[in-house]
Amino acid sequence: MPNAFLTFINRNLPAMFADNARWQTTLNTAAYTARVFVSIGIALFLAFTFQLQSPMSAATTVLIVANPTVGAMVSKSVWRVIGTLIGATISVAVMAGFVQSPVLYFAVFSVFVGLACMMATFLRLFRAYAAVLVGYTIVIVASPAFAHPESIFLAAMGRLSAVTTGVVVTAFVFMVSSPRTPSKVLSTLGDAFRETVRHALSFHTAESTRTAPEKVADAIDEQMQGLENTSSTPAFRGLPQPLYDSRGRLLARMTGLGPAIEYAAADDRDMQARVSRLRIGLSRLTGLIVTYHPYWLNLSLANGASCQVHLNVAQTLRTILALTEEPDWQSTPQPISECIHAALKELDKLEHQSPDPTVLASLDNTRDVLVQLDLALKDITTSRPGRTPFKMATYLEWPMALRNGARGMFIALLAGMLWYVLHWSTGPMLMLYVVAASSLLSTTPSAAKTSPLMAFGTALAIPASFLCHVVGLPRIDGYPLLWLTVCAFLLPGVWLQLHPRYSIGAFGYAVFFTMMLSVNNPIVYDDLTLTNNWMTMVAACVLLVLVFRVILPADHRLDAARLVASLTRSVQRLATARHNKPVLWVAWEGMQLQKIARLMMRLSFLDETIDRKGYTDAAFAAVSLGRLIVRLRWNADHTSLAPQAHAALLEALASFKTLPIAPEQSALMLRQAAHSISVTPHPQNTCLARERVVSCLEQAAYIVSAVPGFFHRHGPLQLAPDIKGAQAPVSAPVPYHHVIFG
């Protein structure tokens, strides 16, 4: 009977009520919407009470700084005030310097807007809002005072007052009504650790089965065939599709955890003390995920010892998963760490039993996995970490920032000159929208892709504003009705902001709806002015899409090619750097992972003719290549190789200078160095170190020769789509290109 009743409920109730996850999501969205509306009500009431020049600016501020996470909201609020102060100061200074020369004023103004858009592209998370506010605070402060420059200071103070009112009210409402759950972030990090272990377990379980002793002969024939084909088009096996799916889900989850850590640190003192270690731990877990790519399978020949390596690692990972089933495992991680160290000792025994390069390849790779797993465990579970000696650097994508800066500068100058030349009565609103939208779009991963969504959301706000002025506002005789009416029209925009597919358009609808409302005390209706404002917003939406999609469009293929070239240069510099210069692996790897995340996003914008999976796996293989280079550099500095072998090792590292122009030659020199070192006589106590070096050189040579199109500066992605060879797979050799004739 209960089962029949549940079946009836699931069939007849909407999915929102029948599915617990969707119901919880709906409740969270409703709670967020309610907090936003309460904040708008209080902020708008205070703005009227203080008799501010533009009371709706306080409501607009609420919509911009509101965030479901309290830490994110508080941080956005602080940086919004900072950006408003800087923007107001610049606005007053520019107006004072160019008050009698409108053309020069618009030129200087557009330069500052462009710089603000650049900084909004560079800065991360809530800090980007400071640059956003600098951009459009300048025009908000200056536009009302353009006809009366002497009132610029009062306009700046009025704008700052409205922003401060909205910020303080939003912070108060959200901090009082929102649950403070920094421990939830730690729990989520623990779940990510378990998922990473489970992902690695799937790989090692499959590999230990594939390399069972009775299947060794078939596995060797399969891999030898792939290795023999490296002179032309290497044949490598892809991972099973479930592993690709698991990797994609995990990488997306890691990407979302980064901002969550930052926001939790802004709201909790203990989290703030741990934030650096948590970032490093998250980077290590991401590095473990990208370790498993198709080229890793073929780095060593299958044999019985490799089978034992994978079996041992798989058993260790199963034990770790069992230990993490305990509810308080993050507070007592010692058993997990002891399990990892015990597995490392077993790998050391196998290393001395079978000191062969083909075996050491599997041993070294799995040892790296376990060491990084142990370090990540310490990073995410240490409750009172000591001082962190380094800070994870942020990758600055200069081409994208310069493009966004050029867009912001161009559209601001174009709007200003239209205002000046045409004597447009609503020119300030035109400038206000294009500058605000350009600044906000600069914080998105692809401004060109999201600009139509922003314009569409703003266009929907125009009829909503018309209905509000015609149907709602004339029937209002008190503040409660005004608040309820505004909230009713804002409901679609606020509700859909938490939906990833519609968030940009909903944000544009909500923010610019409040900007188009002529709500003052008392309200004065002017149909001609309102119609002019709405037509101006239509023109502004068209101008925004025209600049971002037609005049200065994005070239995602070129952006992806630049990221691939940057990855190649990083590998090259790592190999050819001075040997007395220390290399911090987690910092180098973290920087490359940021590039790969941007590369995967750019590849998703391209059509199906691009080998997306191949380029993604090749990028992950480039990180593995960097790990091999670090091992080689360590051996060159700390092991006692024979003089001839040491010279060959240094020559092999120097061969990476030709990686961007002749990867096949670099791979050949690596193989020659491996052969030279392997035949060089060594004392008995240094033979193991020699075989380790040979193993690393052979693995590095295989990776380079497997994906020459990735490392070559004239690879398929580096060519224009209509050029022959532009659609070639990443594993295909790159033909010779003449300097002049191509």
C-alpha cells in the first residue's frame, strides 16, 4: 500500500514536488528571492526617507550585490563600495579637467571604461565587481551633471549614498536570514576527495584486469603496434566513455569549488586562515584527475609487474574509500595517510625487484598519484595550518582582456559621440546602459557569447517597464503597494538568476528594469520622456550586440590556439630553466590547470570538426610531460650518474628548445639520450637511478611523438579553418611550413 501511494504521488504531482532534489532547489530559490525582495523594500524605503536623488539606485544595488552565499554577498558589497569610490573620484577628476572640451572628455572617459573592462576580465570572483563599478559609476555620476558641471560633486555624493544604502541593507538582511555554513564547504571538499579516489580506482581496476598475466602477450602486441606507429600517426587507445564522463563531472565540480572556498573564507575567520591550503589541496585533486588520460596507458609495456602495481594501488584506494566512510574522517586523517605510506613502501619493494624501465614507468606514475593524494589529504584536513610559503598565482589571459578593454572603450566612445553629435536628450541613458553592460559582460567567460543574452533580457525589461508605468504605478497611493508592484515585476528576473541557462538574461532584465523605472517622490509621469527612454534602451541593446558580435567578435579558435601555445611554452621553459632555479610543482601545475580549464571552454564553442577530446587529452598529457621533466631535473641535480650519462640527460632537457618548431626531433633526441644512458656503464648502486632516468625519457618521448600537432606552432588548431590541414587530428604529424611560402 505505501509503495502504491508513493507511485500515485510521483505520477500525479509535478516533478518539482515529487523529486526531493528539485523541491529543495525550489525552496532555496524561493528563500533567496524573498531575501532580495525584503532587501529591496528596506533599501527603497530608506532611499525615500533620506530623499536621495535617485532612490531606485538603491534597489539596483541590491540586485547586483545579492548572492545566495553570504560570504560572496559580503565581499561583493565591500568591493562594490570600493569601486564606487574610485569611479566617483575619476568622474569628478575627468569632468574637472575636460569640462570645456566634450570630445576630449568622451575620449578620456572611454579610456577609463576600457581599463575598467580589462581589470574586470583579470580580477576573479567578487573583486571583479570593483572594476565593474568603476566603469559605470563614472557615467552614472557624470551624466546628470553634464549640463551643469558644477553639480558633479553632489551627484557623486548622491550616487555613493544610494550604493551604500543598498549595500548595507542587503548585507544586514542576508547575514541575519541566511545560514552560515562554512563547514559545508569542507564537507564538499571531502566528497570531492572521495570522488577523486573513486575515479582513480576505476582506472586502476580496469588496468589491473587488462594487464593480467595471462593477457600479457596480447597487451604487449597491442602496445608495440602503437609504439611502432609513432613515426607517422600514433595510434593510442581512448579511455572508456564512463571514465571520460566521470572526469568531466569531477572537473566541473572542482571548478565550482574554487569560488565556494573563496566565499566561505570571506565569511568565516577559521576558513580565512585555511584558504591558501584549501586552494592548494583543490589544485592537487584537480591535477590527480587530469593525470588519467589515454597516453598514460601506453607509457609502459604491460607485464606481470605492472599488473601487480595496479592491483596494489587499486587495493589501497579501496581501503581509503572504506576509511572515508567514517563520519569524522576529516578530523582524523592519520589512518588514511598511514595506508598511503604503506602502499608507497610496497611500490619501493617492487621497484627493487624489477628495476626495468618498462616497469619503472608504471611505478613512478602510481607513486606520484599516491604522493599527491597524501599531500591533498593534508591540505584539506589540516585544521590549523602553518604559514603557507607561496600563493597560487592566477593566469592572466591578456588577449581576452585587451579585447574586452577595446570593446568597452569603443562602445563608450561611440555612445558618447552619438549623444554629442545628435544632441540626444536621453544620451546619458544610452551611455549608462552600454558602459554598465560592457563592464558586466567583461566578467563572463565569453562576452561575445553572452552579449545577446544580456541584450535580450534588457529588451524584455522594456515592455515590463511599460506595463509597470501604465498598469501598476498610476494605481499606487502608498509605499507598500509600490514595493509589492516592483517585486511582482522583478520576480521572473530574480527567480531565474539562479538558473545557469538564463542567469545572464535574467540579471539584465532585473537590473535594467529598475533603471528604466521613473520612481521618485512624488512620481511625475511624462509619456514622451518614458517613450524616449525605452527607444534609447532598444538602440543600446542593438549597439551592444553589434559591437560585441560584429565589430569586435571573439575568435574562439584563435583563443584556443593561444592557450595551446602557452601550454607548450610553459613545458619548454620548465625543461630549459636554470638548474639552480627551484621549481614548485604545485604552483606550475596549478597555472597549467587554469589554462586547460579555459581551453576546454573555448573548445566547447567550436564546431564538431575540431578534435575536442584529442586536444583535451593532449593538454592533460602536457601536464604529465611537465611532471616527467621535474623528475628529470631532480635526477640531473641530485643523482650520481656517470659523466657521459649526465651530459646526455642535460642534452635531452635542452632538446625541448625545438619542441614548438620540431616536436618529432625533440622526441628523437629524447630517445637517443635514453639509449645512450641505458648503455653507459654505471656502478651497481646507481643502476636504479639510471633506469629511472631512462624510463622518464622514454615516457616523455612517447608523449611528444603521440601528439605533435599539439606542441607544434603550426599545428592544426593554429591554422585558419580554410587552410589545408586545419582539421587534421592532433596526433597527425605537422608538415613543414616555409617561412614565406607557407
